[in-house]
Amino acid sequence: MAAARRRADRRARGRGSPLPRPARPSGLAPTPTLRGVIVCPNCGQENPERARFCVSCGAPLAAGPERSDEERKYVTVLFAELVGFRPDDPEEMRRVLEPYQARVSRVIANHGGTVDKFMGATALCVFGAPIAHEDDPERGVRAALRIREAVAEIGEEHPDLELAVRVGVNTGEAVVARPGSGPQVGEAVTGDVVNTASRLQTAAAQGQILVGDETYRATAHVFDWEEHEPVRAKGKSEPVEAWVARAPRSRFGVDMRPRPLSPFIGRRDELAILGAVFRRAVADSTVQLVTIAGEAGVGKTRLIQELGGMAEEWPALVRWRQGRSLPYGDARSFWALGEIVKADAGILESDPREVAEEKLRGSIDPYVRDAAERDWLRSRLAPLAGLVAFDAPRDELFGAWRRWFEALALDSPFVVVFEDLQWADDALLAFVEHLVDWAVGLPLLVVCAARPELFERQPTWSGGRRNATSVSLAPLSDLETSMLLGALLERTVLPPDTQAALLERSGGNPLYAEEFVRMVRDRQLIRPDGSVAEVPMPQTVQLLIGARIDTLPPTEKDVLQDAAVLGKVFWAGALAAVSGLPEDVVVRSLHESVRREFVRPVRASTLAGQEEFAFNHTLVQEVAYGQIPRAARADKHIAAARWLRAVASARVFEVAELLAHHYGQALDYRRASEPGRDLSDLAAAAGAALMMAGDRAKRLDAARAVGFFRRAREALPVGDPERTRALLEAAEAAEEAGRLAEASEAFDEAIAEYRAAGDRLGLGEALARRARSIQRFGREALELLEEAIDLLEAQPGPELARAYTRMGGHLYIAGDNPGAVPWTEKALALADELGLEEEAVLALQYRGAARAGMGDPGGLDDLRDALRRGLEAGLGLEVAVTYNNLAYQLWFWEGPDAALAMWDEMTAFCAVRGFATLGMWAEAGMLESLFDVGEWDRILGMTEEMESWDREHGPTRVTVIALTYRAWIHLRRGELAEASQALEELLPGAREVGYAEFLAPALVIAAEISLAAGEPERAIAFTQEFVSVTRDQPEYRGIYLPVIVRTLVQAGAVELAAD
């Protein structure tokens, strides 16, 4: 580990230091915010853009770092073109266009959108910029339908013209100008979403509204649709899916989402509170107010539905009415209250005025005896029913409406629900408070559901009232979310990786969980084994989170976006470096994000002297990061990397992965946005950081290390010698990860590059590593090692120590224990001298294994000492190899039980560290001990898995070992055909390896099978080959000598047996 850190440091500091110099900590430069003001670096006060001195503390102000004038947003774009007229006279055209443009402008504004520009008879409108809303696609389609109605109204005013409109609506990502910055009218929104909306509008027939796929998916449950043939659009390789919007499925404000089919999970405590308040109101005839607060999708509506079920089961009839406040539109005031009145009277939007008036009368007269009071109530309720305009004083209206609630509650217990109260205007909030304050002695329960924004507007909402209760909904626990996911997917058990991924993405929010599961099903992302492919963020979730982020003040929003660059966990100092704001201003800006539960402070920071924060949900980080234009991300990532390097200083190796991420992202974005720019310095910085990350990961997770080294090779400039080393490191890591074919190809390519460059040191290192990788192929490894050592002894260093170690390991595995010891001792001495702990551990354990194989009990001491040193140093590969050889030697010295215990430890260790190849060797090593203890059926099952793994990952010695034990078991059980079949595969593989460790037992089995098959001559031939192979391998000859002698005697070759 120390050597790897020194190598990383040399790379970081050498060649003119490829890592850019750390930026000096942010000074006190004042910073312009997005609202055209400047934040004072001294006190944090926002000042007018042209101010020279702070209006609060008087500190001088100057220009600060520039901020991006653009951001990426998820928007809905609407194109509407007025058609059906061709006036020649410009005044006549203006006579038609003026009312058309005025009505379009009014419709778009009423739906919360923006008219970007008019191009004659065509309007370009945008929903989601500058402020996003979670229902922008729905707003866009409703606006399109209303524009069609408005054009019909204009046509009635101009019967001489055949006016119509055709509309295209599309949803997707766009780059938009921030308010008050840069682009002029008509240049504020760019992206394919605009072009596609324009193409849809062109393809629409007169009077038709065509929408794209994303818009349709977001609003499929809200409108009635008609399929349309795909639209062939200019610049698109594939036709664009399109649908025709016909009409809303319900009046605006009525929730058309289907009732959830999943079971009610969690929220038992919250439901108990609601139940208690309900019983208090109904049984004790007391007016009660309960406010259910929580973020969008957290389960407010579902909890109310469960309360509704409770009301249905109440012995007496309970009147239940509910209304929803609107986020936009002309009739927002008292909309929810009007819905309640109309629902109780049974008034439909299609009812003629006379019918509606009669229904309203019928809903009042049975409950109010006094005729004058009835007339008064009807006149004051009529505006809520949409029959007349509001024309009475507010106090009188409030009194009449309260009297209506009281009259109904006197008749039967009354539960009234106000949903989405955060969108209600102040007048409705005032009435709700009036109702619960002045109505007394009645079985009336007022339930309000709202997001936290309500309390930003009304901090004292429901406070100080004895009859008020608040229920705050937190995210579901992991266990509850797992249960919900299982129910939605109709699977009681999910693969661990799938469950972990969906848990993280859902974040305890039931709506998020449902949307992710819906996407999994719609896109058929469930694999046959039950795992789930990577799931993109559903549009509904992205819109919800984007809308929440847009509620932040501009400076706070900007800081949150910069925090997203840093990752799920970040530090105030790093954020100051990225944003260019002073650290104290950053912390104050984060306070708003903490209050709104976007981020949270971390109590114990991992960096001394730095305040640490974390995003509450990874999706918030994803959406916030996605809002930053790609061209602007590169500078932010570079600033983050420089800050990390400055803070980590001598411990830069420990933040290597973070450095690799930031420099790598910066390089990718620069290459994409500035293809002609010289990026060699940034490429060198990214490559060096990725190499450090790979060095760190290869001891812990070989598969991840391959990725780092591969990315380093891609990042480094052509001609940089580190590119070849990156390939060599990737080859070795790939082998440890079990990707053997990839490893072999990479080794050969790296050796060829070193030879071509004339790099003797690099070539020697590559040859030594390649030798270790091809031990499974036999004697070729020895030739490579000899060449490597010959090259490296001219420049003794870490590379030579590794070559000595590999030579010792090679000879040990080949069965030449006496020959292995001197090489391991040379390797150990050089490794200790150079401080290479990983090589010292490998050399020590190979020496121990060789000594133990020679009958020296001190070898076990060497092995145990190597295991201790490796674990203490946090090594990975070296520890796994030590486990392997210690377990093998324990079988000889202490028996199969001791060996099995050590194999189990090795298997667990390799599973945690991601060492797939060594993990399979652990399983192969177990076979010998399992054979001795009689667990033959278990061995047969394991050998099938081992052979399958070997076929998938590449030819190794694992198959030879598996076939050896399978053949032996079948032979011992008298299953000659199965044993012979296994032998047909075993012998060629064992001969290719060539080592006595593998070939000797294969020849013994071949002799026994031949004898059992009635072929004594063939059996004798196999025993003679065995004698030749083990002539210089007394260890293996001694193990199998009794079997060989018995076979020769039974074959009638007594003389050979005696020899």
C-alpha cells in the first residue's frame, strides 16, 4: 500500500505535475446572484447589481465571479398556429391576429406558462421555464385545448372566416435562459424538444392537437386520447410517436389518478392519530382540525383514503366531502370550497343554470327551517357553485358558509377534506381558520393536506388551537419501502442488488416507488432472474423534484446545484470553491435547503474543520445536477478537484476516486463541448487521478479497478508512457475479476507496446506479470520470468522485487520447493528494503508454502505471519493468495477440517473484495478436503458450477481440478462410463498445464480407469508416464505411489511395481 501511494504521488508530482495546482481558498470576492444583485462577502446582504458599497455594513463591493446565464430544464413546449384565413390587407390580418394573440397570451398565463414569442399566426409557448411545475405536461395540454376553444370563440366573432388552430405539444429537456439574462425574446429555449413540438404542430390537422411521447406518458390518465400514425420529422432518424388529445377525462381539479392497488404499508402511528381525532369529533361532537403535512408523493392522499375507510365503517352515516386547491387558473380563489358545495348538491359542469340552481336549493332546504335564512344561504353559496359572481362582504360570506357547514353537521357527522392546501390563496386559508374557530359543539372534522410550503406562507397555521392536530409524514423506512416494492412488483423476495437499487431510488417516497415500478413494467426491465436493469428516472419524479428545487430563492438554488456537482456528500469549503462564494455565505444559503429537507448537516464531518452536508435523496442531487448546462459543469468539477487535492495534501491517495471522478467528468464535458481545444493538461490530470483510483481499488475491488485503469488509458494523451501501464494494470485486475480473455488480450497488447517503445523496465514488469497470469498454461511462464529478470536486474527496483516473487511462486506451484525458497528470500529482502509491503507479504507466504511442502513446520509460521501482515496492511490480492496456500498446507499438516475452515475464510474474503478468480480457487481448494470427509455429492455439484464458470471466464486450471475429482468419485462409485467421460476432458487439459500438481493425479486416474475397463497395457502406459512426470517431484510421487504400485500389481507388472 505504501508503495502504491508513492507511485501515485510520483505520478501526481512528476512530469511537471499533471494535476493542476490547487486553487487558493476562496477569498472575499463579492458575488452576483441570479436576481441581478451582489452578495456582500462581509455580511451576506444582497445588494443592487450596480452598488459599489454594501447597503448593510458598508463594505466595498466589486465584480464577482460570473455565473452561467443558462440552465437545463425539463419543459413542455407548445406551438399553436392559427389557420383558415389568408387576408391580403395587413389591417385585416391585424384585426384577426390581435384577439388571437391576446387570448393565447391569457390562456398561457392562466395555466402558468410563458409565451416565448409570436411569429405571425404561430405562438411558441413554454411551460416549466423560468419556474417548473410538477404538472407542466398537463398544463400544456389543457392550455392547448383551451386555445382551441378560444379560436372557436373568435370564429364566432368572425363568421366570414373559417378559423381553426393546429397545435403541437412536446415535453423534454431544453437549455433555457435564466430570467433577466442574455438571450432575447425567441432565443430563451433551445433543444430538440422545441424542434419536435414544431414538427408535431406542422403535422397536425386543422383543429387537431398532437402531442409527443413524453407528454402523452405524463398525462395518459388525465385526457382521452386517439392514436395517430408516427410523424416523420425532418432531422429525425426515426418517426416521432404522436397522439391526438381529445378532451379531459374530468373537470380540472378532480384527481383522476386510479386508486392505489398496493396494500397500505406503514403509517400505522399516523393513522392511529387520525382515528383518534375522528372519533373525538364524531363521538364527542367537537370541531377538530387536523393538518397532514408532507412532501409530494409521501402518502398524504393515501392516508386520507384510509381515514375514509374508517368513516365508511362508522355505525352512523358520515357525510364525506372533499375539494382540491388549484395551482393555477382564473378561478383559484375558493375553488376547493366550491368543489365541496357542488359535490354535496350533486351539481355537474354540464348542468344548465336552472338545474344547478334547483340542485343547490335541494341541498340546503332540508337542513335549514327558516325560509329567509335559506334564501340568504342560497345567495351566498351560489358564487361557490359558479352561478353568480362574488358580490358580498367577506365577513358575510364567511358567516354564511360556516352556517351551511353547521347545518349539515347537525344532521350527521361531517368530514370535510381540503387537499393541496399549499396552493390555496390567503382567503381560503382564512375561511378554514374561521370555520374551526367559530363552529362549536358539532361533529365536524376538517382535514387539510398540504406540502411544507404552506408553513412557509403561514408559519402559525393551526398553531395555538386546542382543537388542532398536525401529522407530519416522514419517508417510509427501508423495511416498509421493501414491502411496498415487493407488493407492487408482486414478488415477495427481490434480488439483493435490485432491492438495494430500488430502495435508494425510491427514498422512502411511495409515489417514487410506484413510478419506478411502473417504468420497470412498462419498459419490461425485469430480467428472467428477477433482477432489474438500470431504471432511468421517471418523468413524473423528475418534474416533481425540479418543481421543488425551483421554489428556492435564486442564490440558494444556485448553491444547491453546485453542491450536486460535489456528490451526495459534500463540504462547505468545497462548495465555496465551486460556487465562488465565501464559505459563510454558502453555509447561510444551505440553511434554506436544510429547512426544506433537500440536504442535511452531517454531525461528524470526515474532514477536520469542514462542515459536512449530505443530500437527503440521491434523486434531488441528480435533478439539481442535471439543471446545470454541460458546458458549465467542467469548470465546477475542476474547482472541486483542486479543492480536494489542496485539502488532502499528502493523503491525496485516499481521495483518489473523488479526484478521478471530478477530473474525468471535466475532461468528458470539455471534449464534448470544445472538441478543438487543447486539453492535454486536463487529460494528464484526469489520467493521473484515474491511475491513483485504480491503484487504490485493485486491492479492494478488482472489477472496479479495471474500469479505472481503462478510463485512465482513454484519458491520457497519446504517447504518454502511463497509457501502457494503465493497460498492464487493467490486464492484471481483469484476471483477478475473472475476466480472463480480456486479461490475456490486454497483457499481450501491453507487452507489444513496451517492446515497440524499447522500454526495458516496463517490458520486464509486463513479462513478470504475464508469467503469473499464464501459470495455468505450463512452462511458458518460466521463460517469461527468466527474460523479465534478465531485463530488470540491470535496474533493481520494485519491478525486480515483483519478478523475484513471481519466480518463487512459479517454482512453488511447479512443485520445485527447494528451488522456490532462494527466489522468495531474494524477493523478501528487496521488498523490505524498498518498503513494498504487498510484495513482502507475497514473498513471505510463498517461502512459507515451499518450506511447509519440504516438511519444515516453520513454513506454517511464515504463512500465518504473512496473513497477519497482509490483513493489518489492508491488502487484498496478497491476503487471498496467502489464505489459499495456508489452507492447502494445513490439509497436509493438520487434516481436512482445519483446511476447510481456512478455505471458508478465503471464500468469504474473496466475495467481499470482488476477487472472482481467487474465490473460485478457494472452491477448488475445498474439493480435496471435502473428498476426504466423504461429501462427494456436494463435490459433484460444485464441480458443475466450477466448469460453468471456467467456460464463461476463460480456460484455467479450475476445470482440471474439477474434472479430477469428478472422475475420481465416479470411479470410486463404480460408475465407469461417467468416469471415462470425465477423463476424456481431463487428460488434454492436464497435459497442457504440464505441472505435476495437475498431471500426476490425472495420470493416476487414467491408469485406474484403464485397468477397470480391462485395458491393463494402457494402465501400465499411464503409470510409466506418471513416473516420468514425477521424477523430479518427490512430493507428488509420494502422495500417489501406493495407488500406482497397486495398479501395476493388478495389471500384472509386478517387476515395474518393485522398481
